[in-house]
Amino acid sequence: MTVPDLHIAVLQMDIAWQSPQHNMQCVAQWLARHHDADVCLLPEMWTTGFVVDPAGQADATGEALRCMQAWAAQYRMALCGTVATQLPAESNEAKPPRYVNRMYFVTPQGDVTIYDKRHLFSMGGENRHYTAGSQRVVATCCGMRFLLLTCYDLRFPVWIRNRGDYDALLIAANWPQARRRVWDVLLQARALENQCYVVAANRVGDDPTAHYNGGSCIIDPKGKMLAAADDDMQQCIAATLSRERQSAFTDKFNTLADADSFNIIS
């Protein structure tokens, strides 16, 4: 059965520091102008910026998810992005709250796929305040399978290795300009080694610790750049992903058939 092409958009935005309401308004305004896609990817922690200590900043009520569900239904478009999230208390006992860097993939029908960031950025202290995820998660939309990833995950190829269970990577990030070259190189490498599409959303602007100049892009399984955002610009980019062209390439040149096996958490 032929899978139709999928139109995907990426929003490269300047995230206002610890200002969820402002950022939600900004995303709503962008989506009102750029909603002719099947899927739209937002950056990491698009409601707050990269808050290392989430106490008092993390979403404890599900407001961000409800916004994403409302937009997805309104525009008939799947939405994906991460939110600093406070988990519900597991019992009535007085325990410190737990937090996750949670990626939501929300379909127009209201279905929600959840991925909690696996690799927490220990050099920035993320691991001291957040609980790491343990599940590799694939979301499906319009016949395309997406492996969900967040920022620092990009550095870990064994976790990302294509096992024939996905067609594209969705990567939401707050990746600083100081390490931008690493971002550019690894995105292309992940596309080539996994013979998959790579869709990456990074932010622009500043937070208290870093400057971000973007680098949001969409790359095909041969490593060709299909779309790239301008540096230091708020911008929406888009491209078409084709399972048919991807399959034609991998049928002819299937390097994954010779790949090593790894025993990792699944």
C-alpha cells in the first residue's frame, strides 16, 4: 500500500524566559499563519525556556497539553514539543514533587503519545531535578513513524539506532550557539547512519545561561538538506517527507541490514 507524502513544519522560536502565557500566545499566532502541515514540531521546553530547576515553573495542571490538543483539533495538524512537567503525586504521602522533560505528540483526533527525555544534561544540572525516561517511543501520523527525541539525546547513537521501527526522527532542542557545530554535524550523521528523515527544532534568543542561534532543519535519508531556518531568526520552515522515496533508497542501498545489534533498554 502506498503511503501518502507527509508535509511537516518546524517552528524556530525565541522562547520568553519562564513566561508560559506569553509563549503560548506566540505559538498560537504562528500556528494561525502556518497551519498547512500534517505535523508541526516545536522546540524543547517551548513554554518556559530550558529551566534546570523546574520548581514553580513546571506545568502541574496540563495547561500546555490542553493548548496543544486544542490547536491540533482546530488546525487538523499533529503537534509535537517538550514541556517541563510536574508529575502527579503517586500517593497521599508527603513526598517531594517529581519532574520530567516531557515530549507530547498530539494528533488532531486528540490522541497523545508521551516521551520523557532519556538523556538528561548532567553538565547543566538537569539530572539533579528531573527524572529520566526509560522508554524509547515511536509516534505514528499519516503512515509515517517518528522516533521522539529531545536535545541531548542526539549525542547517543545506540539509543537512536534504527531497528526498522521508525522512518523519521523528531528532535526538539535548546542547543546553544557555543556548540552549534556539533548540532549540525550530528543531525546529518543521524540521518545518514539511520537512513531516515531528521526533523529538528531549535530555539533562538537568550536565556540566563546561553545564546541560541537556531539551526532548525529538515534532512532527508541521504543527508540532503530539505529545509533550513535562518540563524537568529524566528521562522517556520517546512518540507515534504516521502516514504516512497525513502523505501526506494533503502531497498537499493540498505546499510541497516549489516548493522550491529545492541542490547539497550526498549
